[in-house]
Amino acid sequence: MVVPLQNTIRDYAWGSPTALPELLGVQPTGEPQAELWMGAHESAPSVLPNGDTLYDAVSADPGAVLGEETAERFDGRFPFLAKLLAAAQPLSIQAHPSRDQAIDGYQRDEAAAIPRDAADRNYKDAWPKPEILIALEPFDALVGFRPLEATVALLDALAPAGFEELTDLLRNGKLQDAFSGFMSTDRDAIRPLVAALGEAVAQYPGDAFPLERETLAKLCADFPDDPGVLAALLLNRVRLQRFDAVYLPAGNVHAYLRGLGFEVMANSDNVLRGGLTSKYVDVPELVSVVDFEPLADPVLTATADGIYETGCEYFAIHRVDLSSGERTIDGVGPRIVCCVDGSVDAAGKESVVTLSAGQSAFLAGPEGPCTLRGSGTAFVVAAR
């Protein structure tokens, strides 16, 4: 069976009050609407037509919902979580753990008897959280460490007072020392550095680094004593166009800045934060999971067939653009179909669900291929 999903919207403070309502074709509430979750994560599972949550359905009979092979591979847990994400303000500087790091961190938090919903708990579950963000409109983000020579060129151009030591560390290839040092600096010491950076950006006479200067000016104004502002100096500043993507494996430091996108990740809520947030920050734990290898080209595009090739073991994503006719998409295990434009029919062996923008449907693991018809764009997310 193909069945429609009823999904939860999370009202995080950084969310846009208008982007998700406009996509869904409903009136805004005036409150921020940050993420619409599609899947079986225990904190906000989708609801099936019979009133059960997808989480409860998986827990009751993993093989029937996931398919026996997928249930065995992922220990009876739904493997991925899909979201529509609408950011009006920057999200935190953050990274996610690997599988081994998540297991270790979860066990430590459990042994310390930190409640799973506590604000100061780092590991909500024992899963990693590799993720992909696909832009549905121009989308701004900080993604992965910029090659060191490019960051040195940026610092040389801006020449902010007090950044000589940082620049020297980068010239000598000591990225980890630079990142760890200022991320651990107290806020009183950070404030004059942020002020100096903001002044240097404002006084820069050239036209180079336009996106970097735009972002740094905003962050310096909005976060005057936050070390995350200095972390932004080290990260690639990207502006994705519609259907461009960034893939974020374990250890990739990033921060989404603004825009509307479709996001898929392993079924985890593990986030280690370092700045640009009022939420709990644990710099030593963040640094322990960070991958300090620079990322020269962070933007990922789909193949001609609409496939985003990440190599991730937890999910596979296929974008289907329809103007007429139909497309049949093979899949293994559970699948979620999300329409992001127009109207799309999702058909299984015995049922059809019509989806408009922002709506989604679920196919259980044993269902077989999914056929899409209509005029619009949909993403099909499957277990790999």
C-alpha cells in the first residue's frame, strides 16, 4: 500500500514564518516554522491514516514495514529521516558524529544518567547523522573547511586587527589548532576580535569575496561575542541554486544560513554545536568528532537521471521531474515520496496517493516499485 503521511512542523526560532506555509499553500501562523519531519524518529514521527505513528508501526513489526532485509541491516530501526527545512536565520555551527562516535557518546551519556531530553545531552541516540541538503530556492550555507590558501587570501585581503596569530597558524597548516583555539576562547576575549573583523569587513575597499563579506558582516552584528563568527572565516561559503546540494558526512563542520531545502539524513538527532546558538555548546566534544580535511568543492549536483550520488549507506535519493507521462522508480526497503512542486500521483501495487507541494507518502519495504505520474517534482527517498 501507498499511504499519505501527516507530518509534524518544528517551530525552532531560526525558522521562517512564511516559507513552509507558502510551499504548503496555507496561511502563515506568524510563528517560525523551521522543519517539517517525514519519517519514524521517536521525537516527531509521521502519522499514518489509521492514527498510528510510523515509529510505532516499525516497532510493532519491523519486517512488515521496513522489509526483512532492511530490518535486519538496521536492527529494526527506520534508516532515514526526511525534512523540509526553512531557515530565516543562521543555524548553529555544528557537526555530527560517525557511527562509532555516536555509540560511544550515547553510552557515556547513558552512564552519566543524563535524561535523553535534557538540554545539555549531546547524544540523543546511538546513530550517526550523515545528511544531504537539496536547495528548493537559492540557499546559503557554510559547508566544510575552505582550502587553507583560500582562507589565508581572505584574511590577507580583510586584514582584521588581532588576527595575525590565526593567519600564521593557517599558513603553517595548523587548521585544527586554529579552530580549537578560538572555539575555546571565552566570550570576553572574543568580543574585540569580532568587532575588529566587523570593522575590517565594513572598510574593505575591493569587490572580492562578496558572499563571505555579506555573511561575516551579518554574523558580526548578530553575534558580537560568539566564537562561531570566527569559525565562519574558515568554512566554504556557498550559495546553492535550485536542486544543487551539499552532502555532509560525519565530522563536516557546517551552518545553514538562509533558504528553503529538502533534507535527508540518517535517522538521528545527534548534533554537536560550537556557536551561533543559544542552545547547549560543548566545544571539546565538537572538536573530538570534527574532520579537519579541507573541502575544495562542496556542491553536489544530481546525475542526468536525477540521482544524488552520496555513497551514504542509510539512504538513496532520486529526484523525479514530470511534465507528462510517468516514471517508475525501483527501491529497496521503506520509501518516502515528497512532492515539492506541482501535483504528483504516487502509485504502488494496489493504491495511489495524490500529492501537492509539501505533502508526502509512504511505501512499506515489501511494496515493490513506485510509479509517479503528474506534472511536478518529487523526491523519492529509499533505504540504500
